[in-house]
Amino acid sequence: MQKNNPNYDDKKLTYGFLIGLHTSTYQLKYSDAFVTNKFDTVHSVVPSWSAGFSLGFIVNYRLDDQVDVRITPKVGFYEHRISYIYTDDTPRDDQLIESTMVELPILLKYKSERRGNVRMYMIGGIVPAFEASGKKKTEERVLEISNTNLSIDAGFGFDLYYPLFKFSPEIRFSRGLVNMLGSSTGKYGEPLKRINTNTITLYFLFQ
């Protein structure tokens, strides 16, 4: 088999861009107030998975033949849905939280030996993020969410070598470490103690 771009992995610094397609949800923890008489008509608060996408750049530094340090600044467009379900005749209340996050993943990439034009790898690291849209959720009916997040990422992918570029499909799971609940007051925030993010992303990387 002809080896495409055989000297690619000798480069110390490489660049590229990425496209990500993700599905994301909140993981909730109830507060002590949820079981009080004040919220006895609230049956449950249920998050659901919602789709979104991200766009970004790749800066990759080769430490040795099997380990890279990678920074991939990107913008992610998210929708999160939470449903408040009641025990009485109150209709189900669906909350939609839209956010545009600027994210700065700092990752370590561990690569297998190259076999022809294919190389498998594992990747992981931390992802600081902050809200970029600047929207203030001042309406009483909207659940307040923090505008910053910090998550830990882990995943795997394949480097596919072509004559003029390298293409890498990658799947990554992200777990939020920061409590995203912006306010624990009001009829939407008080029943909750903690909100974390869970995201599964399929990336397409071009270098």
C-alpha cells in the first residue's frame, strides 16, 4: 500500500479546523426544597437530549511519536430542554435554554503506531467555557443558568492520511464539573440543587 504524506508526523506544529455535531443534556440533582409542601405539586423535573454543533480551529504540538498536545478553540451552539411535570392539572412546563459557548479544550492525544494510512488514537483533557452571546435571562419564567462551565473530555478517533491532508473522525464524551445552576430561587431554581452538563460529540477534523 502506498503511504500517503509519509512525513506528516515529523512536523512539530500542525494546524487545521474542525466541525462537531453534538447531543447534550443536563444532569439534575434535586434540592431539599423539592420534597417540601411548597413543591408538592411538582412531580419531577426532567431533562432531555438536544442536538447542536460547534466550529473551531486546531493547534497541534507533537511531543513525541505517540503523544501530542492539542488546543482546539471553538464556538459551540447548544440547546438544553428541561420539563417541569406536575401532579395536578397544571400543564407541563418546557424550558428551553439556548447558549453560545466559547470553549478552549486543552487535550492530550495518545496515538498508536501508524499502519499504512490509518492511525488510532485516544484523547482527553479539560475544557473551560464561557457564554458568548451576552444574553441576560431576566424573565421570571426562565430557569437561570451560569454563563461559565468547566468539563472533562475523553474519547477516541482515527487519523486517516490522504496525499494533501489528514482527516480524523472522532467521538468524545464530555462531563461538566461545574454546577451550572445560576439561581436557586424562584419556582424553577428552588427545587434544584445542582445542574451538570453531559455531551456526546462526533468531530470531523481536517489538518
